[in-house]
Amino acid sequence: MLKERYLKLEKELIGEVWQTSEINKNMLILADEIGSRFPGTQGEKQAQEYMVSKLKEYGYKDAKAVPFKYFGWKRGDVTLQMVEPVKRDFTAISLAMSPGGTVEGDVIDLGTGSPEEFEAIKPEDVKGKIVLCSSATSPTGKRVHRRTKYG
């Protein structure tokens, strides 16, 4: 029941064009079939080839991939270690585009990184500290953005 209500609302807000159009088909292929398109990966290459072929199919006979320079980022090795009250190593990954370096500081745990958890603390309570949030996937997809927004 709830799902049908949300689907109806989605159709009203986004419009039927997004539900049945060529745009939607292309988006599903790029997102679901090809998947991650992070620069320099096989997924990026597949997406490029797919879009060039689609442009040609749409009548752009001279469509082609053109190399260009851009600022990139490559995820490197990460270590995360608690040193007090006991010494312990943790598995971690860096947030895309994070600069390299060493960081030390007190840690504040913000659970899942929900808006309520961020709004429940004062900015001065986290200033100069390392904020820890669960890596669980957010249903809204906004947690990584919020984590960077709040510093």
C-alpha cells in the first residue's frame, strides 16, 4: 500500500517521461548494468562507449570520445588505529577526493550519521575532532554529503 502511494507520488512529481522514456532506459543501463563509473575504471570506459553508440544511434554521426585532462584522485592505502584506552586496528576507507596525510585526534561517534545525530551536537563539540559514522548505506543517499557539509 505504502509503495503504491510513493510510486503514484513519484509519477506525479517527476512525470511520466521519467518512468517510460529513453532517458530512463539509458539511466538504468548506466547505473544498474554498467554500474560504477569512477574515472579510470573499466566502468567509465564502458559508459563512454555506450554513450557514444547512443549518440550515433540518435543521429550524431560524428560522435566520438575526446580525451581531456582532469584532476583525478586515486584511493590509496588507509590505516586506522585506536591508541587509547587500548591499541586496536580498524578497517577503513578514505572518502573520495580526501587529501593524503596523517591525522591524529579525539574521536566522536555519530552513529549512523543521520540528520538528527548531526543536529544534536554543537559545531564546537566536533571542532578539531575526528567524526566517526557507520558505513551503512543511507536510504536517502545523503549521508556522505552531510558528513562533508558538517566538516
